[in-house]
Amino acid sequence: MTIKEYMTVRGLFEVYGEDSKKVTTELLKLNKHLELKEANKILLGYLDGLNAKKESLTQLFTYNGVEYGLIPDFERLITNEYLDIELYENDLSNIHRLMAVLYRPVTSSYGKLYEIEKYEGSKKYSDVMLDVNVSVYHSVMSFFLTLNEILLKDIHESMTKT
């Protein structure tokens, strides 16, 4: 399932709640060339993604022959990257823009180390990210949620040790 399909189905579930039949009908209305079998496959892919176990972090992936890499060092974020991440991280209609901030083409690599293109705004790669597999998005969100849980736990433990 692509990020675009995921965003569409998620939006439909927000509108129609748990009515999967209505979601499927609206999905078919949105794409007149989509067959019922394909619409059901998209819907099942979405539901399976919600129930999937946490995936390992996808640091690198290849799409259309281009290798994309996750920001290699979050301590070296530039102001625009940070502000755009803050802007897009909680807005499910901007998943593709968030992904365009987090992942950019790899410019050089050596072993497990790599560098990515300098940030020029989310617009440059946001359309590309619409067609990327949503599992990449799920993996990075799971990573950040897990990291957040660990940090909160560590902060709590350090505060109670006084």
C-alpha cells in the first residue's frame, strides 16, 4: 500500500467510522478505474497495517532507482528541517511532506554511513513520497514512538532516584 492510498483510506475511515462498506464504496467513487477486488485489497492492506507489529526502522530504501536515506544525524538538523517536522508530524494529510523532510536521496555512502541531499524544502520530494510503500512511514513512526517511550521512562527514573 502506498502512502497516498493509506492517507486516502485513513481519511475515509475518519469520515465514515467503522463502516468499511461505505469506505470501499467511496474509494471506488474516488478512482473510477479501480476494481472492487483492488479496492478490497487496499482496504485490507490498510487494516493489516494497523494490526502489524512494530517494524524495524527503515533507514534506506530504493524507489524508482533512487536510494533514499533517513536523516543520518538528528542532532544536526537545520532550522527548516526541524520546523517542517514539527509542522507535519501530527497532520495525517501531510505524511508525504513529513517523509520528504525525513528521507532524501543518498549523495554518498561508505559501508553503513551515508549522506543525504541538503534540505531544500518538503516540496521537492513530497510527490515522490506519495508512491512510497507506507511500511517505510510506519517504521519511522514506530521508531520515534519507541524512542519517546524510552526517553520518558529514563527521565522518570532519573527524577525518582534523588
